Amino acid sequence: QALRKRIDIELYTPGNSGGRPLRLPIIPTLHDASAQERTQLAQFAASGLAAMMGYGNSTAHRAKLAVLHCAIQLHSGDRDATLEVLLDTINRPDPDLLNSVGALQRHFATLSEDLQSLLIQRGALLTGEGTLLDVSTLLPPQDSKPKLSIINTSALTEIPVLQFWVSRLLIELARLSRKRPTK
């Protein structure tokens, strides 16, 4: 009881509304990243989404991954970009996206179908209700009451989904540690 009074405890349950749902931003916040980091983070996000859609190493899958990467980079400054926004960008292509992908435009329709399937299958995790993953809210400011954030990933039963979620959490933790270095 004494410990509970001294710390804040929060249980987050991505993919499960039984606790405090935690959802991933489709597109990581990139506005404060260097050009190299922006490209790398967009690639990580695209690769994670591609893995959840079951993409492999075929030529068609690599082409769709490249289109997805370019679409994510277009929204790199938009913290609230959703899967629906990404779908809209591909369904009604932005001129910048068309210029970026060139001949790969022929993959737009099938990529759109794959993203729509992902939205139907994983919408609760990616765009549903819940707190948007922001590592700075999971960890308290240095001068505040200690906080214990517990993340229960038991609802993430598919390996690609779990890997995507954990990798995004680790990426965000690494970015925060570079912004707030401590001994």
C-alpha cells in the first residue's frame, strides 16, 4: 500500500480493451528527426506494416514496400496520420507520391487492398480506441512522481504483429533516450 501511494501504476494492453488500450501511430513522428533518421524510421514503419500484411521477398512485395515507404515519408510530419490517411494517399495519389514511385504506380490497387485488409484485421491495434503510443507519457518527467508503466502484449498473438509493436516501442525508447540523455 505504501508503494502504491508513492508511485503511479498504469497497465496498458495493446490490442485488448480489457486494460488501458494502447495503439500505435501508423507513421512515427519524424518532424524532429534528421533526414537520415527520417528515411530509416519510415523504412522501419513500412517494413513492419509489410510484415503484418504477409509480404515476402518477391518483386511485387518489394515494389509495394517501396510505395508504402514513399507514402509514409509524405506524412512524416503528421502525428495523427492514420491507416485511413495512408489508404487515401494511395487511392488518390498525391503528385509528390506519383513522382516518387514512377512506374511502381501499377502496384497502388493491390497495395490499397492489402492495407484495407490490414485495417479490417488490425484496426483496433492501429487506429482504434486507446492511448496513442508516446513514450514520453509512459515515462514520467524527471522531477515528478515515479511511474510504473506495465505493457501487457498477450493480446498480440501473431508474431509479425508482436514484432512490429515491440520494435516500434524500442525505436521510440531509443529516440527518447537520445533526446533526454542521463547518467
